[in-house]
Amino acid sequence: MITAVLVDDDSNLREGMKGLLALYAPDIKIIGEADSVASGVETLTKLDPQVVFLDIQMNDGTGFDLLEKLSEINGKVTSHIV
């Protein structure tokens, strides 16, 4: 089982992604979701998923901002980013 987190500020897109993953990639288990850079950093630090499905532009910054903050906290990003 592959663990994953969805980070996107659009709840409809998160729901759509969950549906597509359930249909086409049932071996991926969504273990968490976040709707902003701030909540994404908190969720990813807590859950440490194998894969992150990451939005580029969110209300409080970008996916790249999130990755930079994770690197500052943890020294590196260990998840695969999509």
C-alpha cells in the first residue's frame, strides 16, 4: 500500500482526485488532506506520506512555498511530489 496526502485549496478537486485514485490506483491510500500551505506543512510533517499530490497555486502561497517550509523544518522533503 502506498500512502498519500492531497494538498489543494479546492475541495472539489480533492474529491475528484480521490475518486480517480480509487478507480485507477486502488493501491494508493489517502491518509490525509490539506487545503493550504500552512495546513499542508502541518499535515505532511505529522503523517510523512510516501506521495504528495500538491497544488501549485493556493490561497496562502504556492506548493513550492510549502516544499521550502518543509525543507526548513525537516532538512529535506522525503515524499515523492506529484
